[in-house]
Amino acid sequence: MTEKRKIRFGLLPRIIVAIVLGVLLGNILPVALLRVFATFNDIFGALLQFLIPLIIFGLVTPAIGDLGKGAGRLLLITALMAYLSTVTAGFVSYLTSVGVFPNLIEHGAAKAIADSNEAPPPYFSINIPPLFDVMSALVLSFILGLGITAMKTTALKDVMAEFKAIIAKTIEKLIIPLLPLYIMGIFMSMTATGQAARVIEVFLKIIIVIFILHICLLLFQFVISGLITKKNPFRMLKNMLPAYFTALGTSSSAATIPVTLQQVKKNGVQDDVAGFVVPLCATIHMSGSMLKIVACAVALMMMQDKPFDLAMFSGFILMLGVMMVAAPGVPGGSIMAALGVLSSMLSFTEADQALMIALYIAMDNFGTACNVTGDGAIAQIVNLIKNKLDNKSKIITP
């Protein structure tokens, strides 16, 4: 008796196929069909922006409540690790850029980027404003989660558990199935506009340096995490690849939360820790974005012969690490949060800021992929700390 095995076409191959189809079809489909996909992406993107605060609120609040007495400490530890990782990436990026870019950048190269073609517009749009923004969701989650822990209330904890189940079902039945189609539409639009191609043509060498830095940063993060947790860093990194490729397509840490959660748990992180760390780090851990913003800022200042030094960029990096906590977990959120600091601390003009936005958006997916993949390394360390705190609590309280 032969047993038929069901072949599963997993999320990772679906995403890869979606990216390839997006690039190929973006060159050959008529504008009328491209606008159909643009309409779907516009509606799905609006739905994602509506759901993102609810996802964070629905996952972080019960996760903090389930962590028990150690929730406050774990919150502080996770935030400090995310900030330290982000700031370290900034300094590594600055030192590498200063050492490498002078041999790669031609003066006046910034003028080579022309205005891009307009993307095919959607046939119609649906406005779905979020009930509250990401920072409001985070603060409310902290207050309610820590309150549930301190007051040991069961009624609110049960309500949040049911709300978490609703959010989880929405992710499983709605977001995940439609995500590859959304990614395909994004790559169609990028191919149709031609903006990414022109930016890459001018900044190809810089992009290669930034990409190599991303890989080195991820290896460093997982090696450190592996040494601390005594786990194979390369196996952990391999398991995080679906999250990496999902972020590569969506350019959104928050939109990748469902996949990141799935892969972090696959690496052995407990459900309550994963549900706490992943949504939190999707908003505050921006090492890949920091690396890219600093490198692009150094490159543009070199191109325009603007003076800068380590002291100037040290203040910029430390402040940017704080500012990006307020960045929404949607495509381009980090660079939007960084504009104020670029202007006030690096004296970037409106033209400079516009060029930074163009450069950042063109490479946004790589930075975001680095962000969410690195979340897996932090989750492993937090999981170990949580286990040690639980064991200590059991010893003290027989």
C-alpha cells in the first residue's frame, strides 16, 4: 500500500516566485493590467496599515501579561539590546563608509539620478485609517500588559487572550495567503517605474558595500546569539530566511511580523517570548535601516563635498537610534522618521532629503530584511534570560 505524500508549496518558494513574476510581468503587462495590481496593492496596503497597530496591541499586551513578574525587566532588556544593536550598526556603517567610499564615489554623481516615471495608478482607493498609530499601540500594550501582571487580573487577561486569537486567525487566513500577491504587485510597480534601475546604475558599488555590510551584520548578530545561547548560529539564520525574503518583498517590518513569529518559534523560542519580542523589535530594532541611512548620508555628503567628522555622526547615530523607535513599521517609515535629524544635525536641505528618500526607498527592502532577521537573534537571548529568571524564581519560591 503506497502512501500519497502531499507536497507543500511553502511560503518561502511562493515569495521567491512572486518576486520573479513581479520583475518579469512588470516589463510586459499593459498599463491597464498593472493598474489592477496597483489597485489591489493600494487596498491591501491600507488594510495592512489598519491592522499593524492592532497586531502589535493584540500580540504584545497578552505576551507581557503572560511573562509574569519578569515582564518589566524583560521589556527593558529587550529595548536596550535593540537600541545597542541599532547604534552599533550605525557606527560600523560610518567607519566602513569613510574607509571605502572615497575610492568608489565620483564627485557630482548625485546629479545623475533623474526623476523617475510615475507608477501606474490604482483605479480607485479605499481609505482605512488605523484606530491609533504604532507608538500608541506600543505604549497602550506596555501599560495594559504590565498592569495585568501587577494586578493579577483574570478578566482583562481573558479578553486580551481572545483578541489575540482573533488577530492570529486574521494573520493566518487573510494576510499570509495574500502576501505573495502583494509582493508581486510591489515588484511589478518597481519594474514599471524604472526608478530602482536608475538608482542602482549610479549607486551600484555603494549598494554592494551596503549589502555586504548587511550580511556581515547578520552573521555577527547570530554568532553572538549562538555563543550566548549555545545554539548553531547558521541553522538559526537559515530558519529565518522566510522572514528575510518576506521583508525583502514587503519592505515592512510590521507586515512581516506573522512570518517572523513563525520562524522564531521554529528556532525554539517560547510562544510568550516570541509574541513579546517580535512585535516589539519590529518597531524598535532598526539595525539594517540604521546601517543604510548612515551609509547613504555619508555617500551624499562626500558627493557634495560637505564637511563631516566622527563627532557629528556620533550624535546623529545616537539620536537617530531613538528617533527610529517612533518610525511606523511600514515601507519607508525609518527614513521618514530620520528626516528631522538629517536636517537638524547634518544640515541636509530639502533636495538632499528628497535624494535620501529616493535612495532609501530603492533599497528599503534590504534594510528591512536585515532588521527582521536580526530580531530572531535578539529573541533567542531574551528567551534564555526568561528561562533563567523563571528557574531563579522557582528556586526562591519552593
